[in-house]
Amino acid sequence: AQLQHLPNVQGVGLGGKERGGQPTGETSIVVVVRKKLPADQLSPAEVIPSEIEGLPTDVIEIAGEFRDIQSSLSHVPGVQAGGSYVEDSTAYKPVRAGTKIEPDTKRGFGTLGFLARITGGTDARIMAVTCAHVCFPPANRGDPVVVTGNPVMGQVSPDGGCSKCCSEVIGTTFKGYYEPSTATFGGMDAAIIPLDPSTQWLAIIEGIGPVRGKYDITSADASPHTYQVRKRGFRTGLTGGVVWMINYHGTSGVTGHRRAYTNGILIKPNSNSLYQFPAFADHGDSGSAVVNEHNEIVGLLFSAVTLDPDNPGAPPPPQLGWGIAMPIADVIARFQQGDHITLEPATSTSLSDVQTTPAASAAPDRPAGLRPSPLTRRVEHDLARSDRGRALTALWQRHSGEINRLINTDRRVAVGWHRNGGPALFQCLVRAADGDSLTLPHEIAGRPVDDCVSAIAALLARHGSAELQRDLDAWRRMLPPLSGQSYDQLLAAVERDQPGP
């Protein structure tokens, strides 16, 4: 504290002493100054002693000032418009925003924008917010968006699990609005999805961080063309831009089915020295939350200027990659007026503040094969207690969709799955997890259980992707022997074999 009060001193800490620019290996008290000065230019009280309480001192010069860099965090460059994007199809658990979601109609996909609480009453449901056209995509490109029914939504897919009980379903769409401009809202494209009971979730946007609240952009913010925003979409990832205009009038959609809006937020992508046409957004990013540099939500992305799929040889438009969002205030007001639901973006101060939806939360009826499984929730919760358990869960989430497709669509895999006792083994595992006293058999159809497991893993590796083959090797190293074990014994073995590889 005494040293930091001296003029010219920027900071003090412990570090390694250097002589002639070379480390000596000695621990020293390092004093950082703005400029090194000779002793004759300092008063006696300003001279750094050569030793303090038995430790040598070292003085280093850092001419620049240390400044808060938060204001520059939003200056994220755009990505190449129409490029080969690195799409993120990870099944994130706990559920969080900025991730891919897909309806059970399998007609399209988009991005989960943010998670919201219902305020002003006793309704404790947590709502996932995205665009209506993400939940209700038309059967064919060029058809109108028709908001009917209650699509089941998955993250990443509503059928990414084996035998449906391990699906990635997050909830069933409660309500969506896809409307032309009106005097009240200026055009709306938004939907809300109550998370299923007992679902774990985080009030964060993947790649951006904890949500801090909401903010309504003003004309004073937009006029200088310096108001920085960001979004994280599953298609183009994290991109940045500047608010170019509010109360923007335009149309969105495809020829023959364009929807007018009158209160858009027009966003110009930040420049990127690598690309002539940097993009703020592209197909698949619809539903992304647009946030400012304080991680406050300002809008919901619903449209972007993209290449014309019907005319691939046409020159790119000058505004290629620009994005348009609905103001967060309009999204909230639409559900207040139409459904008497007041939404408030869920906030957090931590990347690890895991929360769980109430077990009694109401969820609309859905096909039996897509109902959430309490057993699945229990297994995920139990595995989350250990590093190795979380690693096993992550491997399953990464490849469950591919494994399910191989078993259901590849005849060679289907035959091998049955010959190696896959269905019987699966049912035994389910019963063991569902009953405290049940144990797995030592054999299935006269073959040792662990031999069956190895044969199935080899079969999937032989016919699956290179990524699946690599991760199956890791999975087999982490999985304890199954023969004769109860569910509790398997969990104990997973936890005992910490840490994971």
C-alpha cells in the first residue's frame, strides 16, 4: 500500500527478479512504474528500496495506462457472408441460449434466443424465447408461415436419443405470433416454449455470458452509428455489429409471402479485414438474442440480408449480412397483451448458476414417444455429480443423434444391434436405473454382457463417423464393467474412477 501511493507507480506484486533482462529465479516484490527515473530525479521518499522485509525488489516500466476494456468487448467482427460456417450442433446441458433448436416437424431449425421468467403472479414456468418461424417453419420454402398447433422443440433435436426416452426435448411451444405490421407492435415474429419440468438451465448465452437484463435502444443511442451489439447464433456463431437505425420499416420473407414490419432494429455488421462482405447473421440464426456491451438484451433477431437462393449467380447486395431485430419491449408487450403473460429475461452473475424448473410445471400434452422421462432427468442429475459422469453425458449428447440414425436407418447396424443383444441390454439398463435392488445380468443370450457392449461399440465405430469412432474409444475407457452391477454400484464406480480422461 505504501508503494502504490508513490507517484509514477502503477502497481505492485510478487514475481521473478530479472538482471540484465534475464530471470534469476529469485522471488521478488515487483514494482510497475510508468517510467523508470534515475535516483537524482526522485526525492528520498520516492526511491524504491532494494529489499523489503527480506525480499528483493525489482522495478519494471510499463508506459501505457491500464484501462477497463469492457467497452470494447462488443467489437466482435462479422463472419464471411454466405461462407462455410462452423455450425454448432452441440446438445448443451444444462439448457442455455445461443444454441440450436428444432421442432418435431423437422422442417427447419433456428436459435434459442434467451430464457425468461414469468413475473407478477404464481406461474413459475421458465420460457425459452425464439422466433415463431423457427417453431412453425413452412413445409416448403416459399410457403407462408402458419402458426398452428404446439410443436415439440428439441435442443439440438427432438428425437436425438435412443428409444425416445433419452431425447433432447426441452419443451412444447406454448404460443407464437407471426404477424404483419400493426399500429401496436410494428410486426411480430416470436414464440415462447415452457421448459419441461425438472429441466436444468442457465441464464446465459453461450459464447457471450450471463444475461444482465434488458434495454430499450433510443434514437440517441442509434444516431451516432456507434452503438455496439452482439448476437450468438448456432449458424454463424458470435458476431458483432452497430445499430444503424431503429423504427426501421421493411418487409421480410420470400417472394409471394413477405411480411411488413415497421419497428425493426437495423444492424450493420462490424468490419472484418478478411472479408469483403462480413455478416452479422444468416439462415439458422433466427431467434438469437441481440445484446449490448453490458449483456442486456435489446432485441430478437428475425431476418438478415442473405444471398438469393433462387439466383446463385447474382451479384451480392451491398447490405449483404445486415441483420434486423424486434425490440425486446415489443416482444414482451405482445405476450402481455395476447396471453396476459409478463416475461422478464432471466439473469445471472455466474456461468455456473444452474437452476431447475419446478417439477410441477405445466406442460402441454405431446405424443407419448416425446414426453420427458423423469428417469432420464434422474440419470443426468446423478451423472452430473462427477467429472467422469459429466464426460459420459457429454459424449452421449454429442453423438446420440448419429447413433439413433445408425440403428434405425442402417440395416447392417440394426442387424448387429439385435444380434448383440442391444434391445435386451437397453431394457436391463432402464430397469436397473428405475429399481434400487435390480442388477444387470452376467450374460445376454449366452454371451457375457461386457462382450456384447464391446461388440456394439465396434459396430457403431465401423459404420459411424470418424468423430464417433474417436469418442467411442474414450467412452469405453470411462465405462466401468456392467456385468452383475446395480445402478448404484455403477454410479459409485464412475465417481470412484475420478478424474475423467
